[in-house]
Amino acid sequence: MKKIICFLPFMFVLIVLAACTNNSSTENEQPAETEEGTKETGTTSNGESKELTIAIGSDMLGFDIHNHNNTSTESIHQNMFDYLFKRDENNELQPWLAESYEILDDMTIEIKLKQGVKFHNGDEFKAEDVKFTLERVATDETLKENPNYKQIKEVKIIDDYTVQIITHAPEPSIIHRLSRLGSGMLPKKYIEENGWDYFLENPIGTGPYKYVEWVRDDRIVMEPFEDYFQGKVGEWDKVTFRIIPEDSTRVSELLTGGVDIATNIPPADWERVESNEGTSLKQEVSNRTLFIVLRATEGYPTADVRVRQAIDYAIDDGTLTEFALQGAGIPTLSMVGPGNFGHEASLYDTYNYDLEKAKQLLEEAGYSDGFEMTLHAPKGRYLQDAEVAELIVGMLAQVGITVNLEFMEWSNFVELRNANENKDAYLLGLGNSMYDGAYSVDWYRSTRMEGHTDYKNEEIDQLLADSQVNMDPATREIQIQEIQKIVAEDVPHINLYLEKINTGVSDRINFTPTSDEMLYVPTITRN
Amino acid sequence: MIKFLIKRLLEFIPVLLIISFIVFTLVFVAGDPVALLLPEDASQEDIENLREALGLDRPFIVQYGTYLSGLLQGDFGKSFRYNSDALPIVLERLPATIELALSAMVVAIIIAIPMGVWSASKRNSFVDLFATGGSVLGKAMPNFWLGIMLILLFSVTLGWLPVSGRGSWMHLILPAITLGTGIAAEMTRLIRSSMLEILSQDYIRTAKSKGLRKFLVIYKHAFRNSLIPVITITALQTSTLVGGALVTETVFSWPGLGQLLIQAINTRDMAIVQASVFVIAILVILMNLIADLLYRVLDPRIKYN
């Protein structure tokens, strides 16, 4: 008897668990049919749930769309706020809230707005909202998106549906700016009447989904906007973004059907997601390029172009992507990925690897016995970054270069870079939310790199200066491509690969991740 | 008693001041949050502008002075990450953490009291071996590992319980067991040793010789007197609970203070870290005060003076 009593706690746990089994199955039952023979809200007539749940790794930062530069936050905001322009499935910019546009002169663009577009409170979207939105982010230096919009001098209202955007200087990227985070249109009247704090608690936009609730670090819930200017998106009655920071938990939720999409699946779980019945792994090339930044400062071995080229030839990008990344990367010789304005296709999906040539170049540069260098790298910031850095150390050892690898915590790593205390080399990944190659190649501008890498190429400087004020897209594209070709030879950076996005998706839905990592619900459908 | 309470409450002030200084200093030396707020390609000018806008370009002592003066007015500053006041964000998470902590404590008590009492009363038996072995195992299992194992077993394999989140009582079971197991192990060992000591006392022998039923001897005479060290440890477990909650909440996506604090540390969100640590410190101090008051209830011989 006493032995039985001492096992009471375990029996209790077992009973609780057994009870949970019944409740769990009850909860999973389909809702009862109504008199009309249809299911209750949230399901279709054949019993499919019309609730979409997406698991993301970190919480949204709030609804001040001008005061963040977080891709994950933007991927949620895109469902509530519309831009004047939007990239289509081919990454071509198309008017969205804009009806049409005309470049009046180098510093003025006139935009006609679509009529009949409504905010979630029923107010009509007009020119005054464009002025309010863009002038706020362009003038308030405390906003984190200000650096990307301070080029705008003024927004002139011509009439209710026409605005002129005037920039301080020729701004060839203006359309790119108006199609990205920080340029979602805000409701002037609503914010002025209720105040910012009220708006941040009760946000409205013109997007296909409207805000229902945000429980910090737990979930963001949205529902379709009936009067959406493109017509109500009826595929989902309720969309929930769940915040699940722990990778294994996010994967478990996907495997058990708790969520329909799980972002950032770690390589260790790819096989699990693929082999599980009802889920699959979707991979898509991102817009983030990984590269090694080299010091060209006099006195460093890497100041010699032959040494930089030797490093490039010694690193086998194919091995990095195939083994370290397990296939989740595409080798590249350019920072400008596909889909970006100015992308040079001949430098994509290719790489230099020739050990003999690398040794020969080192010999010509006077380093036939090799040399010692320091490589700084973040750990855990990018996909398999530590593994990649360690493989590079091994690859360079084959040509006699001894690399002292120093892993750094991210903020210390950023501080090191900002203080220009970087040594021979560091590993970095850069995205490009503008989808304009000009922003990637700007990394080769000598004035920007002074004291940092001290890389200077007069030809590149001239091409950059020309492209910066060139309002003709055709010639500007050629200028950006030309810079990439020079860089591929002069190697101020060793461009390694473009990372892939790894998303777990339930077979219940159709979803293809996009390179910008957005989770735009209108593109997600039921199977 | 009132005098005792006032004295203890006044003792809070220097403790909280010291905590505020230590936390502020640690967050300050940990690095520049601006580096994490701007994108990789932000220029030095952008970094300087934002640093100035956030007041982070001022000397340490000026920043601490501003922080302290705000603190005295109940203002913990603004979260860099959320762009809103830190204290309401922290207090918003507190109920979830308290819910989890209390549930974990219930799990711990349900396991520890019968196990501790029975292993002490059956010393060197199979039950004792099981309880002591089990408590070593319980203490040795890291919360992180245990949480993931429980998810794999009960959610992924058996499909009985939800994997993560906060909603129904079913969401609470796995996190509460994960967090409660380590505490149960600690409590079991403590109750056992405390009971063993009490059971060898003369008054217990007297009670037994009077012919009282063993159940009454154990629970009425021995167990109650063994509770004082248990309560001390339970109060001290508040900090263990919060520490465990940091991990448990992350594993189970439980939207509590622990998860908030971890994210705030990762993003150098100074105001949130400071407000969270401050609130946790107050909780720990209060729990210790409650424990002091409970001693008096359990043992009337204890005087507050």
C-alpha cells in the first residue's frame, strides 16, 4: 500500500497527461456544421481551416514604420501598409498605390495616385498622406530609416491625387526607395486626430490585412480588410504570426501542425522537416551576399592585388556552399545578386578556384613562403558562419597563408568595424533592401573606405560618381555592371556566396519564399 | 512586527540603488547598442546621429545620473527596440512569468513533499534510493534539454500537448514540469534531510511511544517542524525560478519576463534590461520578506526583534 502511495505523484502526472490526450483531440475536431450546411467561421465548406499561422524567430519591433530597419518586422508590416511602388514576381518595380509617374527633371518626380484607395478606418488615401509620410521620415534625424529618405527635400501636393517629390540632388534610386521599408503610407488625418501613441496601439494602413491584436513576444493577429483596393483577400479569415525564438521549438510546431510556415529552419533540422509527412523545406536565394573584406592599407600583404587574387583563388566557394552550407548558397563573384538593378549575370553562380594559380600569384608578390593574417568573423549571425570561417582557414593554409581566426560577438564585431580597428580581413554578409546594385557597389567608394580598408580605384570612383547622378536607367545599369567587373579582377573583397532562405512549409498551403524574406500573405494560398 | 516590516522595507533602498548601479554599469560596458540598431551598411555619420539622439554620446556618470533621476520618478527610460516606455512592457510580461513560476512551484511541491517525506521515513529502502537518485537526476538535467525532450515526447511523438505558446492550461503543463523539476529535486533532498533530523528528536520518540499513528507523527509533528529550512530554500528559489524561466520561456515561447530579458540582452536594449532586473530584484526581496514572515507563523518562538 505504502509503495503505491509513494508513486502517487507519478500517477498524478500520468493522469493529467492522459486527460490532456482527450482534450487535445477534442480541440482538433472540426467545428460543427451550421444549418446552412457550411462550417463556422474559420473553415471552408470542405472543412479546411481558413486560419494561417506563421512562426517567426523574433518579435516585431512596433508599428512606427519609420523607426526600424528590421526585415522580420517589415515582413509583417507589408500585409498592413502599402507602398507607392512594389516589386512584382520578377523583381520589376511596378506602380502600386501610385497610378503612374513621370520624371520632370533630375530632382523632381511627379506621381499620380490611385483613386478610391481606403485606409482601414474608411478614410480615403490622398496626396496629403504621401506628404505626411515621406516628409516625416525625411526630416526627423532620430528615425532609424532617416538615412534612406533624407535625400527627399519636399513633397509638393499638386491636387488630391498628384504629388511631386523633390530631392536635394539627382536621385536615380528614388523609385527603389519608395518600394521598401520606411515608405509604407500612413494616415495623416487619423494620426493627427488621435496622436502617435494611439496610432502605435491601433495602427491602420491601406494594406490587404488589418490589425487585430499584438501580444508582445507571443503573437500578432490580422484579419482581411474588406475594402482593400485590390479586392478583399479572402483566402484566409485570420492570420497569426507567432513568435517562437527557439529553432527546435519552431520546427516542432511545424511538424505537429501548430504552424503552417516556420522561418529560418536550421540545417540540423532540414532532413527532419523534409522527411516528415505533411511538411517540406523550401529554399530560395536571398539577397544577402557573404564576403571577406580585405585591408588594402599599405604595409598589409593584402595591399598587393596579387595577394588578394591569390586568396580568392585559394578559397573554394563550391566546397563552402556544398558542405558548410549543405547546398544553401550560390557562389558569386559580385555583391549584386539577381533581381537587383545592375546585376551582372556573368559573375553569378561562378567562382575562382585554382590552388596552383594562387601559389604562383603569392610567389610573384614575394610571399612564396606564405604569411600570417588575422580574420575576424561573427558567430551565429549568418547561416553556418563559424563553419565557413573555419573552412576558409584550412583552405588558405593550403597555399601557405596562416590565418588567425578570431570569432567575435556581433556588437563587438560592429564596434571593431566602426572604429576601423579591423585587421587583415573580416567576414561580413550584406543584404540590399533597395534592390539597387548602386548600394552594394558603394562599398568600393574610396572616400567611404578611407581608414577602413583604404581601397582606392580611380576608375571605380569615377563610375560611382557618374552613376550617382545618372537619371538614365540604361546607362546607369551599365556603369554599375562595369564596377562589378573591375571588382572581380581587383578583388577588394572576396565575394563568396549568396545565402539561401530556408523555410519550412506545411503541405496544406502553397508558399514560395522570396529573396526579400517577406511574408506577404496574399501570395499564400491553400492547397 | 510593523517595526520589523518598516526596517526591512527601508533596507530595500540601498540594495536597489546598488543593483541599479551594477546593472547600469554592466549594460554600459557591454557595448554600444547603436551598433545593433542600424543596418550593417550604416555610415559613421548615421551612427553618430543616432547615438546623439539617444543620448548615448554623453559621459557615463551623466547617463547614470539621468537614469537615476528618472528611476526616482518611476521612469525607467525608453526601450530602443520597441520605442516605448520600458516599465509598462516589463510589467505586461510579469503575469505570464508569475503564472509559470507558481505552476512550476506547484509541480515541485506535488513531487517533493511526498517524495521527501516518504524517503525520510523509509530510509535506505528502495523508495529512499528512488527519491535520492531521482532528485540527483532532476537537478542534473538542464532545463533547456529537458524542455526539448518533453516537447519531442509529448508534443511531436505522442501529440498530446501543444508545443509552445501561452493560451489554455494545456500550454502550461510542459513548461511548468520543465521549470519545476529542478526545484522539486532540490526540495526533495532538503525535505528528506530535514525530516531525518526531526525524526530522530526525542519528542518524536515520545509521540510514537504515546501510540500515535505513524501518519500523524510524521505529518503533524515532524513535517511541520521540518518546513522552516524548506521555506527558506523555497524563498531563495525565486531567483532560481526566474533564472530557469529565462531558459524555459525561450524554449516554450512563453511570453514572459524571461524571454523579454533574453531578447533585450541580445539587442542591448538597456532600458528593458534595467527595468527587468529591477522588477526581478524587487520580487526576490519581497519573497524573502514573505519567507521571514512565514517563519513566525510556523514557529511562534521566532521573534522579529
